[in-house]
Amino acid sequence: ISSLPLFPLSIEEPMTLGTEDDREERPALVPSLFPFMPPTLYFSTANEKVELLPVEQRRLLKWKMSTVTPNVVKNIIGRSHFKVTKKSHDWLGCWGHHMKSPGFKAIGEHQKLNHFPGTFQIGRKDRLWRNLSKMQVSFGKREFNFFPRTFVLPHDIKLLRKAWEDGGSRQKWIIKPPASARGIGIQVIHKWSQMPRKRPLLVQKYLHKPYLISGNKFDLRIYVYVTSYDPLRIYIFTDGLVRFASCKYSSSMKTLSNKFMHLTNYSVNKKNSEYQTNSDDKACQGHKWALKALWQYLGSRGINTTLIWEKIKDIVIKTIIASEPYVNSLLKMHVRTSYSCHELFGFDIMLDENLKPWILEVNISPSLHSNTALDVSIKGQMIRDLLNLAGFHIPQKDDVVATCSSTSSSTSRSKPDLSADEKVKRAFYLTQRYVDQDFLSTVLDVLTPEDIRVLAESEDELSRRGEFERIFPSPTSSRYLRFFECPRYLNILLDQWEHKYWNNRMKGIQDLGSSSKSRCVHTQPINKHTHTSNSWTHIESSTSLCVCTFCVCLIFYLCAFLLRL
Ligand SMILES: *[C@@H]1O[C@H](CO)[C@@H](O)[C@H](O)[C@H]1NC(C)=O
Ligand SMILES: *[C@@H]1O[C@H](CO)[C@@H](O)[C@H](O)[C@H]1NC(C)=O
């Protein structure tokens, strides 16, 4: 290790050897599964080449750079022929800082930013703790007990004092500034007298019995991607990073590493690690494994790793749900269209001696810097898959102009103006006092145009998931619906869709296609060469015929339901 350079070393993706033409060429657009939905832009890894779009469409591929845009993002958008822009209205994508909620008002309907308003509710350790504690009070310790005991000073000073006195003589606490990132300002203390006077402060019980590998502590960096908060759709990347904290890099550890991590490499600089360490460890150089190497290692010792992964998914879903009411209310206030926001979270998770996962913190700007070959490999693939999942559309020319003159609220993707019958349907399913699965399943019987649009969008998205796994909604995610502060119609709709079609998605896609025809969804086929024209972007609101059909059905449901009672 000592022979490695001292400076942070940035490693880029290996450039392909040979001529560009050796690389496989991929179409620039991924068609939708449905004739009434737009195609999305394709993003590639280094060993693929992306076809050039016709000039007038290529001109629209503008990206807004920010000082924090990571190289891995720059490389990938470059391969899809994006150009950098300095103007505020003509960009399609931006990978930048989080911003204050009102700032989201300026985002146009064709633009996507990598944040949702209000996610600092879980991205700041003090808020995360408060919000998860609130959930613990409402739903019990059995469901919400995966966050180490935490106190926020000065507010909780008395509680902390009491816990400290009850804790006996040998205890360890971690102190952190509430908004610290990347391990800055983290200290471990043993004595009350070591408690700094500076406030505010976060004091967290040290997980004293972590699972060790060859005597080494480690934590997991898990990548979680949310494409939408209403309906809630959460994805988890199936690989991730295992970060070892120790300096003591024993020979047995070296042997293990060689055995289990073909991909793993030394980390040259420790700056990126948000691992909880004591100050002695800070100067050390970290060491990483791929998550898949950890699964292999644990598997070889007879441990059921599927079970650990299930538990990790469980605590990720619950944590995101804890932020849901807050984010959704800000979305309603400040964001024009659900297209505009998406977000990658870095979850820091530690396994205790019983292999139970604990959430240490959630990062709303996880480091995408790469200083090892392992970083390049995992982060590169993750961001490529993420951008494909995000589903970037090529706007119509009018959209770009419209944001400029901000007076006209442009047409295509703005928040749906629900028709009267759609409102009735939503209210109907949200106001029943006694609901069971039989009743809820009727939500799919008559789909409204907006139902169809949301379901089609979700199916399209799922088909582009790459190495991401969708964890909400999933065939088993119904049980999480009760953790929502207020139930949401679209979550019910997607949940029922999973129930019905999870093991036969083709049938779901066909049924959706035929509903779209019978329910008056505009299904004009796409002319391949004119997709910047208006043809695919509109799903017309229902005609009066549809309203009638729907009312009849609703009355029918009501009667059926009352009869059952
Ligand atoms: C491992 O755990 C999963 C999830 O709980 C379970 O479905 C599976 O049967 C377990 N496998 C073994 C070999 O016990
Ligand atoms: C989280 O906690 C903060 C204050 O601690 C509160 O304002 C916010 O509403 C909470 N968020 C949720 C989602 O409950």
C-alpha cells in the first residue's frame, strides 16, 4: 500500500482499445412497450457506441453542468451525444447540488434534476433519526428498530444524560455535526467530559458488536434510486461497496480478499469513506470489496445471504416511506411535473454480530468519485443503468421555448388535470373504511386514462431497470402500505397491478394496451421519424362516452359493495 501515490488518484473508465468502430452500435432511442408512450434516450457503457440522432433532435441534447457533476456522469452523457449548455432553460438533464425547495419551481417540464425537494428529511442525520423515531412510536419497535440510538443536542440533552448514566462504565458514543458528510468531524468519545460544548450535535450509540471479517470492521454502501414519490417507486442496485475501516490489514485478510474479490482493489484515498471510525483510523487507507464478494464470502460460511438482502430492502423501504409525506407535500407546492425529479441515495448500512442490518445514515449526494478500478466498475454501471431507468425524453421544440417565456404552461407532461370521473374514482378508493383485498382488486376493473398512463410508465420503467431491482412496489410490498401517513390512490393502483400481473407481465402489458383502446386513450401510432412532433405525447382525457361507462361501473361497484355488507 505504501508504494501507492499519496494524492487522490482519479481513475477513469478504461478507454476501448482499437478503433471506435469495433464497438457495438446501439440505437439512440429505446422504444416504449406501448404505442401511446414516448421513447427514451439510451445511455451506454464504454464498450458500446450510441447512434447519432438526426441533427434537429441532436441539437436538443443539452446538459447543464454543475461543479459537482461527477466524471462518471459526464462520460456517460457524452457517449449519448449530450452537449453542455450554460443557459437555464434549454437543458434536459442536470446532476447537481440539492437546492432549496422553491428553486424547484424554475425547472421546466422537459427537465430532470437528480433531487426531490425535502429529501434532507432523511439525508440529515438529526432529521432521519427524528422521523424514524416518530415511525417507531406509531408502528412499534418490532418494525422500526434499525437505527442506533441517537440524541440531538441541545434538545435531547437530558435524555442523553440519563442514557449515559444507565449505560455503565464502558461505553462508546459517536459524535457528529448534524449535516456532516464523508466522515468529517466525527469523533468517538468514552467520557462525559469529552462531550464538546459546541451545538448542535448528534450523539449516536456506537454499535459495539459489528460483524467482523478476519477481525476487520466494515460497512456497506447501498445505492437506492427513487424515480417517483407518487406513486412511490424504489429501486436498489444489486451490487454495492463493502468498505473496511481498519489499518491492520492482516495476511489472512489479504488471502480472503484475493479469494473473494476478483474486482476488488485498494482504495487509495480515504476521503470518500463515511465509515464510522475513531480518529486513529482516520489517517488509514480504506479497503473495499464489491457487495457481491461479501455475499460469496458469507455464503461460503453457510450464511443465508438472501435473508440479509431481504432485511436490507425492508429497512430501505421503511426509511424512504418515512420521508414520503414531507417530500410529496413539497412536490405539490413547488414542482410542475413528476417527470422533473429523481434521486439517488447512498445508504450506509452496518451488520451487527447477528447479521442484522442497521442504518447509519443516508446520503443525498453519495460520492460518485472513483479512485479504484472497483469504483469505476460499480459506479459506472450503476449510473448507466440509472440514467436509462430515469427515462429521458426528447422534448418537443415548443416545450423548450415555453419554459423560457414561462407564461404558458406547456402541454404535454404537466401535472394531470384529473377529470371529474377520475376524481370520483380516486375518492371512492381512498374513503372506504373497511377495505379488503377483494374490494381493492376492483381498482383495476375500469382504468381511467391517467391510471393507464401511470401503469404504462411504470411498466416501461421496470423494463429498463438493468441491474437495479424494484423493491417498491413489488409482489410482496402490500404490507408497507400501512406505514404511509396518508394512503395514496396510485400506490393502491400499482400494488393491485403487482398482485395481478407480477408473474405474467406480458399479459399485463397486453391488457393495458387493449384498455387504452377501449378507454379512449389516444393511441395514434408513432411515426418513427417524427417523434418530435405531437403524435405520442398526449393521452387525451376521456370522452363523454367513457365518463358514462365509468359512472355505470362505479354505481355497479357501490351496489356490489353495499350488498356484501
Ligand atoms: C434463505 O432466506 C430466504 C428468505 O427468507 C428463504 O426464502 C430461503 O428459503 C432461505 N434459504 C435457505 C437455504 O434456508
Ligand atoms: C421529519 O422531522 C421534521 C422535524 O424533525 C418534521 O418537520 C418533518 O415533517 C418530519 N418528516 C416527516 C416525513 O415526518
